[in-house]
Amino acid sequence: MEKKKTTSYFLIFDVQNTLYSERKGIFEDVIPVLKTLKENNIYLGIISNMFKEDLEYLLSLYGIKEYFDIVISSYEYDTLKPDPKLINIAIALLKDKYDIDIDKKNVFYVGDRPDVDMRLANLSKINGIRIIRGKYALKEPEDTLEREKYRIKTLYEILPLLGIRIKKADEKDKEVEII
């Protein structure tokens, strides 16, 4: 039987300085954006160089574990980011879990580091979205493999990239577009 084809997107996130900061905790844009992505049937994953137990604890602590379809610690596969094998594993796990076929042109990796996260995206031939926050915000790419396809300052900026329009209430409870 042939896998069901889908035109849906698969967004894979880094954790540190992308979803949370050790000093500040979870960023305020994380839950609203993850919720909106799931409401729009976007598949979500995590690939991190954190140990699996620490990763699971962190996702549970901040109440975001439920949003992710795939969670991968690179240590489970005896490698580290930016090994492109990790992206291929995430795609294979998603395909098996939902019996779908995802095109790499619809796969995005969201992270803060050019040397690790954007290199991972480029080596894997997927779209790199670099979020400019945290201690690597000022780090410039050193070669073409470290360049992002998209650069954002908040996770909200991912939504229009995927054609998602959301509204946010202003102080007078009138609806205004944020994109």
C-alpha cells in the first residue's frame, strides 16, 4: 500500500535559545505559536543535542511536550547536530507514525545557531529558519552552510511563511492582524 501524500509542513525545532532560555525560561511566543501551528495541522518535531531525559523533563516542565509529534535527542543515535542523519531519522519517524510522505521542500529547521542549526538544515537540504535571540544572536555565518533561508526575531514570524494568518486582540478587545 502506498503512503498517503501530504502537502503539510514539518517544522523541527532546536530547544535552547529557540524555545527556552536557561535564564528566562520558556519564551512568551512559544505556546501561542505551537498551538497555532497544531491548529493548522502542521507537524512538529524537536532535534536537540540535549540528553533524552533532560529534554523530556524540560518539555514536560513547560507544558509543551504534547505539541510535538517527534522528539529526538541526538545521543539516541550516537551522533550530534549538525549530522544530517538526524533530519532523515525525524522525517522517517514522522512518515512511519502517520503513514504519510513529506517532501523535504516542506521541512524546516528552526534554531538560533548558524554553526550548528543552519549547518544542519543546509546539509540536510531543508529550509533553515534562524531565530535571532540568545547568546548566538550576533554570531554571523562563517560559510554558505551556515546561512539561513529565513531570519526571524520571534516565532510569530514563522506563521506567514506557512501562509497562516492569525489575529490578536488589542487593548480595546478589537481584533487586529499581527501580520
